Amino acid sequence: MSAVIEAKNITKIFGDEPETAVRMLEQGASKTDVQAETGQVVGLNRVSLSVEQGEIFVVMGLSGSGKSTLIRHVNRLIEPTAGEMRVNGRDILGLDEMALRQFRRKELAMVFQNFGLLPHRSVLDNVAYGLEIRGDGKDERLEHARHWIERVGLAGYEGSQPNELSGGQQQRVGLARALAMDTDILLMDEAFSALDPLIRSGMQDELKSLQKELNKTILFISHDFDEAVKIGDRIAVLNDGAIVQVDRPEDIVLKPADDYVAAFVRDVNKARVIHISTIMERDLESPCGFDITATASCEDALPLFAAHDALAVTNEDGKRVGRITARRVIAALARHAG
Ligand SMILES: Nc1ncnc2c1ncn2[C@@H]1O[C@H](COP(=O)(O)OP(=O)(O)O)[C@@H](O)[C@H]1O
Ligand SMILES: [Mg+2]
């Protein structure tokens, strides 16, 4: 694995006296301390993270925790007060204006919370717009746009105007527009947050299934922990501009780093998050009624226990790696309940 997006010690202070604020942060002052004493707003506090090729990396935190500030550093819409940002191995803070424009067009695409569609252009022209700016020929860009409109399930809507579409459909257009750019990196800032819960859940499923084929590097911002757990390969939790934990969803749920993270974890459906591999016994001998894969969740296993007392756990090659009983699943869920 190689790091596609790499932030090192990024600090962002909003205000005209950043040096004092930076010094205070280094001495351990909190965002609130800095604001009270200097009037400077801490956007980010020494954020370091590394997003690997092909993963969906979710940055999660309450409103005002610095999520948008962080994602805007990746395309350099915001310059850091201190720290380094590398994308595809390159120091993007060193790019001149021309190189920066090229970088934004070729290396990353963004999906916005409020869709950001051009209201008087058709779906087709919205999706083709970025390609037009990039200088693609007309036939080529329209064909490419049609392809992605179909891929996000909007075939037949090419001629519609954005205001004729539902919120979910509009965001499909936003997604198609970003995917049409063929960049390896996708930045999504609360892309599904404006959608109704059911539509939202459908979009999450769809993003995951698209990602299986596309294998992009996705930085996804969310204030919703359930969403983060559902789509994230890894999750970084932000609080007051600082990262408090970076882990796989299951590890965050089982071992929250502090009370702030624990508060998010409390209401999550643990059965969906805990994997069989985490709680199985290494028993390769005892007879079992049925097989289940090690990557399955407790939720997947539960209905099988209606008919079987124990399940053989298998790896991706179908080889037995353990055994799981209903009692063991229930014990794990009870341990992490409430
Ligand atoms: N342009 C700005 N000027 C001053 N303060 C800002 C600016 N942008 C963001 N902030 C502050 O930085 C912090 C992080 O904001 P933001 O990144 O928008 O949070 P989030 O996206 O997690 O809701 C907040 O305290 C916010 O008020
Ligand atoms: Mg935001």
C-alpha cells in the first residue's frame, strides 16, 4: 500500500495572529483556550493522516470540528498555517498557480453536500461540464458523460434539468460528474448529508459497490457515525480540529479512544460492526452445522443460529479457520451493549 494523501502536522488558524495561536497549541492549549485568550479560531490542530490507495477513508466529527477545513487542504482551497500536504507523492503546497490548476483538474474530483449543479444546464451538460473545462472534444465528452450517467442509474434523465430531479437523483448527477473526471482521488464533503435517510442509505450502498470496481482513493467527510462505520475502511475522528483516533470501524467501536469517541459509538448497531473473525474460537475440529466466512458480521450470523448450534468459520479460500457459537456471539454483543 502507498499513501495517496499524506497530511503532516497540519495546523490552520483563522485570524490575524496565527503565530501566538500555534505556539499555544504546541504548549498544549485547547481550541477553547486559544480562542478565549487570542480570539484566533483553531481550524485544525496538528493533523497528520495518511490515506492509502484504494481505501474509503472517512473523517468524522461534530459540526465545527474541522472536517471541511481538512478536506479543503487536500485540493489547496485552504493553505495551512503550518504543516505539509502531499498528494500522489508530491508536495502540493509548492505548486505554482498553473501546476495547481492542472493538479485540481487531473488528480482529484469533488462531490459537494449541496450538489453544486449548474441549474440551467441539463444533466448531460452538468456531467460533461468538467470535461469541457478540461478541453475534451464535444463528442468524446458527451459519450463519456452518458456512460457515467448510466453507471449511477440515471439513464433516461440526460435531458432533465436539475430542479426536475429529487435530491438523491441530483446527488447521483454530482457523483457522475466527479467520476467522469477519471481521477484516482475522490473528495466527498458530507456528500450524502442532505439526503433523506432511506435515499442516503441507498447511496451509501451504491458508493460501496461502485468502489469495488473503481478502486479509487476516497476521502469522505461525514458527521454521521453510522455512515462512517458503514462505508469507511478506516475512520479518523476529529474533535476541535485535532484527530483523536484513526482506526478500522470495528476497532473504533470496540476500543474508542476517549469519551468523545465513545459517545458516537454508544448508539451504533454493534452486531453489524463486529466481525466473526474477531470473536471466533480457533477450533478446527468440532463438528459444525454450517459455514460462515470470517469477514461476516454478527448480524449476518444471527439468523443461521436459528437452525444451527455452531458454525464453521472459513477464510476466502473456503478453508476452515475457526468455529463460532450463538453463545459466543451473544456474549460479545452483551459485552459491548449500552
Ligand atoms: N473562513 C473561516 N474563518 C474563520 N473561522 C472559520 C472559517 N472556516 C472555518 N472556520 C472555523 O473553523 C472550525 C472548523 O470549521 P469546519 O472545518 O467548517 O468544520 P466542520 O466542517 O467539521 O463542520 C470552526 O470553528 C469554524 O467556525
Ligand atoms: Mg463541514
